[in-house]
Amino acid sequence: MFYKIKPVFFVFVLLLYVSFAHAASFEVEIIPVNSRIAIDEFAKFELVIKNNNLNQKEEYRIYNPNFPTWDVRTEPLVNPITLEVEPKSEGSVELIVDPLNPINDIGIYAVSLNIRSKFSDELVSVPLKVTILSTESLIGGYVPTVVTSLGIPEKIDPREEVPIKIVLNNQNIIDYPDLIVKLESSLIKETINTQLGPKEEKTLELTAALDLLTPVQEDKLVVAVFKEDRSIINPIVRNIEIVEYAELKPVSEEKKFLLTRSRYDFVSNNAGYEGMFKVETTMLGSIFSSTSPKAKVVKENDKRFFVWDVKLENNKLEVSVTQNYIPLFVVIILLIGIIVSYYIFRSPLVIRKESANLVKKEGGVSEMTVIIHVRNRGQNKLKEIEITETVPSIVSVEREVSLGSLQPTKILGHEKKGTVVKWVIDTLDVSEERVLSYKVKSRFSILGSFSLPGATAVFKYNNKTLTSVSSRLNIGS
């Protein structure tokens, strides 16, 4: 229990400021640390217990029979409050005494405190003398008691909204129609106007948006609750930390025919960020792409990436990747044009020469048969085809023609050119092929390799006179 000490006993109270309670097995001493307070402040006392036992270690339970008018607790909070003391030794604990309600008058109050031995069950009660100097902070005769809790992430990414949760719990019957909740830090400043009824619990939820480039730092968020201009709680302080981030953000993508230009921003809230970032590409894309700034091409896990070393300017690095397939398209078109032109403008008459039946004497070629294949690969019939074959004078042409071959129209000798052999074919249908042949002999064996000139054909195709020439025939010994 507690009681108020009248002024006539003031001298007596001062004499008892340091008090002792004696028991057979232990002694208790109360030492005031801060016993003169306003109604909304806390008093502090040091409790000293002396264990008089010679051999027995004691544990003492300390409790307050005055709740809810007075609250006696430790900081940090321990429940129950106990103290272990060795034999013939002393132990101490600091106690906080908090006046709750209803206390309306200034004066000196004695708050009873019980100390009980666990082993002997002996009980000692001592007064904690608290002087209330002022009651101006009372509202309606009550001490404002709004238990407030704050929830906020300890580590904050400035790219994301910061969720803040404040719980207000009114512990008495005071009505707060105009409560003000203030949140202040170097980064967050918010003011919330709200109401809180008697014994009401209310949850306030809000989000704070930070600048995306808020640098890495540590900060403290302070929450205070005011009624008009008067704070009714001890401010709550929470440590928060702005963490580092680095991200690649697509900015735009411009597409044209066979041309794609992609722009990216690499952003970090650390202006001194050191590292690299990459953008995925393909093998073809890495060949036909240009980058600004210049990037390296790196292969990882069968994938290709453009990689940049980061050098930020105003917390940002702008990069672009341009995929340009126009040169590839031009090359493909040119190849197609060449192929189409080849098929359009190529000779419709194909002449191919080969050798057969080679006879060798004394390590060299002495005679052989030359076969000429003539084929129409065009889309129309060929007419008036005249094939001319020039045989060098190193060999002579036999006039015998093998069976199945077209007979030469002319075989003419020439002093310088050698022998000229001519065939005439009236027509050659589409895909039709004719085989011409002749035999050559040499008086002496030809050692090493030699070649025969290509055969020439003059013909008419779609009322045009055209010429086609075969490749040379190379003969090795």
C-alpha cells in the first residue's frame, strides 16, 4: 500500500531518506537516486540486500503491492524481479518507480516494496519515498498513458515505399480528440492528426517514399505523440539503414526495318559504385551489334553477354545497344542476285571434256581418247550448234570414231595450231546430251603432264548467236 506523508512529518521523512529494515537472515537498504519528480516522470532507487547467512546462498523476490497506482520495475524489464546474493555478501538492483493514476496532489508518497526470501520465506517491507513536485502534466486528473509501438523495416531500399506502422494504446479514460503523431528523421518527415478515445487502441499505417538516389547511410527515426503542444510519451527512436542497390533499367526500344536500338540506364544510389553489368545477346547479335560505350562480349553457360565496366556520372550510366542486320541483308540480297544472274545469264550449252583409255609407254602417255559431252541445260531448243576442238601438234588425231559417237564434220590440219576438229549438230532439245569423241596418238611418249585447250561451241538460242567454251583438259603422266 502507499500513503501520503503530511508536512508535520517532513523532518521525520528526511531522517528516513536512507532507511534500513532488519530481519534475522537479511537486511535491506534503500538508496534514493532520483526521488523528486513531476507526476509524468520516473523515480529511481537502488535496493541493497545484505545476506546475513553464513553458508546459504539466498534468492530474493522483489515485488510491488501498489499496482496499478504505482509501477515498480527494472530497466531493462525483468519479471519477476529477483536478486541472488552469496553468503555474507551484498547485492543490489536499480528500481524505477512510476506514478500511474489517480494521483492529483503534490507531496511525499511512500510506496511499499516487499522483499521475500525464497528459502526462509521471510518478508521485509520497506517504503520508497517519492516526492511529487508537480502535477501540471495531468489531464483530467490522470497521467497521459498512451503506449506506443513503431514498426518499420530496419534496412530500407530507396526504390521501394517504406511501410510504417504505429500502434497507439490509450491506457486510461482520457479522451484525445486532437492527437498529433510526428515522425522525424533526416529522410522521413510526417505528421498525422488523429483521435484516440478512452481505453482505445488504434493502428496507423502509412508509407513513405524516398528519393531513388538516396545514398547509403544510417539514420534514426523518432516518433513523438502530442496533445496540442505537449508531448505525452517518451519519444520512440528506431535505427534505420539505407542499403545499396544497383539495377539495369530498360529505357526505350526503337525498332525499324532490320534495325533495333535499345537504351538502358544503369542506376545505383552509390555514386562510387564499382563493378560491371551485362545485357544478354546472341551469337548473331554480338556480330551485328554496336554498343555505346564500347562493351566486351563474354560467353557464360553457353550464353553471350555484352559486359560494361561501370563508371557512374550522377549515379547513372547510359548505354545503348544497336542491332543492325542491314549489312547482312544487303549481303544476302547480293548473293541472291549473283545466283539469279548466274542462272539467267549462264550459257544454256554445257561442254565438258574428259579423257579415257589412256595408253602408256616408257613411262609416258602415248595415246588416249578424248570425250566431249554436250548438253542443253536451257529452257529452249538449241540450233545450228558448231563445236570446234583444237588439238596441239604434239599429238595427231586418228580418223577412226568409236561407235555411238557423232562423226566429225571436218578434221583440218594447221601448221601452227595443230589439228582442228569440228562437229555440227542441227538441234539439241532441252536436257538432251550428245557425246563426241576422238582418239589422239603421239609418236613419242609424253612425259609429265600436259593439257588440251577447251572446246568451243557456237549456237543459236532464242534467235541469238551464243558461244560456250569448256574448261581445259589436264592430263598427268
